[in-house]
Amino acid sequence: MKNFVIVVVNKRKKEAVTVQKMLTEWGCLIKTRLGLHEGVLDDCSEVGSIILEMVGDKDKHEELVRKLNLLAGVSAKLVDIPIER
């Protein structure tokens, strides 16, 4: 099973620092982290997306998602994808 957390930050300029701090605190559970947003330089988008490939205990993944969803303008979802062997 592959576990991912998908995060959408709707108020990126306001919430990005808080989200980044939270992800750093939970960093030992994050194998891969990819951040996406449209625009560059003076034309940055207010909406950003983050894809996290998770490792470790699923209960902790669910706790991270719960905490991210408590932030205004942030939506997070845990996605489990089965792997065929």
C-alpha cells in the first residue's frame, strides 16, 4: 500500500508558513514532498498544492491530515493506493 497526503492551500500567502512549519514537525513521516503553485515572481497564485508520499504509521498520517484541516483555507486528504505484488 502506498500512502499519500494531498493538500490544497487556498490562502497560500497567509497559510504557507504555518503549513511549512507543520510539515517540518512531521517530516520523519514524509518520504517525498512536492509543492505546486501557478505563477512566478510577482504573479504568484493564492492556491497551492502539496503532494506528500508518507511512510510509517497510518494513524499518524490521519492525525497530520486532521491537523492540516484545522487550518483556515487548507484542505487535506489521505489517499491509500494498493500495490499489486
